[in-house]
Amino acid sequence: MKFSDLGLNENTLKAVADVGYKEPTPIQQKAIPEILKRNDVMGIAQTGTGKTAAFTLPMIDILANGRAKALMPRTLILSPTRELAMQIAECFQNYGKYQKLSMALLIGGESMIEQQKILSRGVDVLIATPGRMIDLCERGRILLRDVQIFVLDEADRMLDMGFIPDVEKIAAKLPAMRQTLLFSATMLPEIKALAKKFMKFPVEVRVDPAMSAADTVEHFIVKTNERGKREVLRNLIRSENVQNAMIFCNRKKDVDILFKSFTKHRFSVAALHGDMAQGARTETLNDFRDGKVQLLVCSDVAARGLDLPDVSHVFNFDVPVNPEDYIHRIGRTGRAGKTGRAFMLVTSADFKALALIEKMIGKKIEEMSRFSIEMDPPPEPKSRRHGKNGKQVRPEKPTPEKKGKEKRKKSEMAAKKAASAQEAKEKKEVKKENFRHKKHGGHIRKTAGVSVSDAVEIKAFGKTMPAFMMNEVKLS
């Protein structure tokens, strides 16, 4: 099948030819005709299958006739990350260059004033992240009652990142009569519930089993321990014919640590995670895409939606917590019909997560043993105690003698505590008595454990005498 068989107009086909695409991908073959029919479409396909073009191409055709009003976009596309939003914007620029369509990109980290100026002129296509979209809606800087097409891209990622409440707020401002397109790599129950809420009689378009790993990627694991992970990874990279590679960590803190380690060992490396400013993130991605940087150490913010077609290797420095994240990570390599290699460093604490990943992809991942090192012993469960034979050992019941001994010990501790409290009380009373007598001109010395009558000394006739002589002295 060719793009010309899908019902696209001549200007759009010309733009597609300029990009160099000749045949549509399976998701494009199924989704484009349904979108052109103005049906609600729910598209399910793994990352790297051309989902972005599957909705941008027919949208350009639909919007070709018409003009947007000020502050009232004709289409709204919500994306979970800035990078994916920028990629969608780039697709519209490439495929819509022969159409007179205006576009605005609303993402965090950019000037809101400049974005408002663009909106005030009217835009046909509005691409935004949920956070920035909510900000502008609450400020009254944008009106959504003229939106004809609403697109929710990477819906499962929206769910993972906690954006669904924001999406629901935005969708509530949209007109009821609209076309809704939802695209996702997985079809979780929560996504189905979301589709039921937003869509009317959607056409489901599915390509490949959900969360299936690409056949163009070879998988390997390397066993290691926490202390030796960085050295194992360096040796692994040096042994592989790495054109460029993405190295994934579970935490942003570890991204920075690993980046500094590779820089110290003179690798060509850059870091990417969600706390970086948008300008720095864009520059880093461009350097990696252009070949100025060989290794990109990153968090899961780079696991999906980025247009990086020539990544030769993916290294999982950490085993991902969610098995689905493994599919998205290795989906960065082996794209567009090319082959790729994916490696994962596994410690003794990762066996459970590894088993879930192998169950999901339906096969056991081969170990590259020549790089493996001795692993730490598996962590002992906190809620159990084990004997030498590995069997669970139940704590022994205390005997009556042991119970009596523990009771006596508790009684002694209570008595000591009471004595200590009494001594502290006496010291406090002595301090008060000394202060009272000194205030009235007397000189008093008193210590704890000695009665007042034995300890008080009174100054009389310019001399100090003991308290027992008080009856023989007439005070003036």
C-alpha cells in the first residue's frame, strides 16, 4: 500500500514524499482512513511504529479549509513530555508546509508571554503539555470552545505521570461535538475507562500485541553487584561496537552520578532528565542526534516519544521498576527496520523485576557471562529469620523461668527509674529552698539527702552558726 491509497490530498502527499517516506506503517494504514471519516479513533501500537504521523497527516487534510479565531484553536493535542510535544510540532511543520496552517507549541520552560502573543493571532493547531495548558486556561488566555479535534497522545504515559486529572479538567472545557483521537502503547483498564469517558463509539485500531518487544532488538543481561556496576558498564561499552547509546537510570540522582563518572573516564557523554531547563534538554538532544555526543545518560523521560532513529545500543544501568518501562527503553534502538542491542545490569536484588520482564516479553534473556562479576548475596526478607539450611526459623516461646527473669528485670528498671526521679525532685526542691533563703538575705548551703534543719546555716551578728544553735541565738 502507498500513501496515495489512504485518501490524503496532493499537498500532503507531496510533503510526505519530501520527507522520504514511501509506504505507510501498519498503524498509519489503519488509522488514517478512519480519521479522515471523522470517527473517534483509539490507536494501540508500540513505540516507534509511526503513531505521530498517523494522526498528524489526516489532521492537516481536515484543517486545510478554514481559519482559526483569536485565542480559539481549532485542534488541541496533549502530550505528556516537552520532547514529545516538540516532535509533534516538527511533524506538523514537515507535513503541513504546503498548507496555510498556523501552529503554537505550549510547553513549560518557555516564555508564556510569547506563547500568549501567538495565541492572540489565532492558531489552527495547538500542541501542549497539560501543566502549561492548565496555567493558560486558568488565566483566561485561551478558549477551547472552537476545538474540532482533540488528540491525547501517549495516554498510558499520561497515566503514569499523574496527568489524568489535568486532562479531565481540560477535556471538560472542550465542546461536546468534537472528534477525539487517543493513542497509546498499552491498553490498560484505566485507559479504557478514560476512552469511554472522552469518546463516542470509537474505532479501535491495534497493531501488534500490547507491550511486545521488537524483533529487531537482541537482549542480554550482565550479572553484577552494586559496587562494580559502573566498571562493568564501562567494560561492556568498550567491548561493543557502539555507534551511539542511551543509558537509562531509575533516578535522576543516579543520572548525574553516572554522567560525572563517564566524564571522569573521558567518554563522550551527556545527561538528560526532567529537572533540566528546557533549553538545556533541547540542546542535549540535538547534540546526541547530530553525533556530537556518543552516550546519553538519561531517566525515563527519554524512554518514549523521541525521534532518535539511529541509536545502536541501549544499556539499562538499573532494572526498571515497571516491566512496561523496559519495552519503552529498548524501543529506542532497533527502529525503522534496523537492528539494535539492549543490555541490562542485574544485581541480586533485581531477580523479581527481571522475572516480570521475561514473563512480559515471553522469553528468557540471555546472559553475557564474560562480563558478569560475583553478585552480592540476596537480601534477607525483613519479616523472616532463616537458619543455616535456609529454612524459616520460628522464634522460641519463652519458658516460665525466662518470663520470671524478664519480669524481675523490668521491676528493677522501674525501681531505678523511680529512684532517679525522686533524686531529681529533691535536687529541684533544694535549688528552690536555696533561692528563697538567699532572696531574704540568708546564706544557705544544702545538698540532696540532707534535711533542712541539719543543713541550714544562718548569718547572725556577722558570724555564721549551725542550725542546731538557732534556739540559743536571739536574732535582731
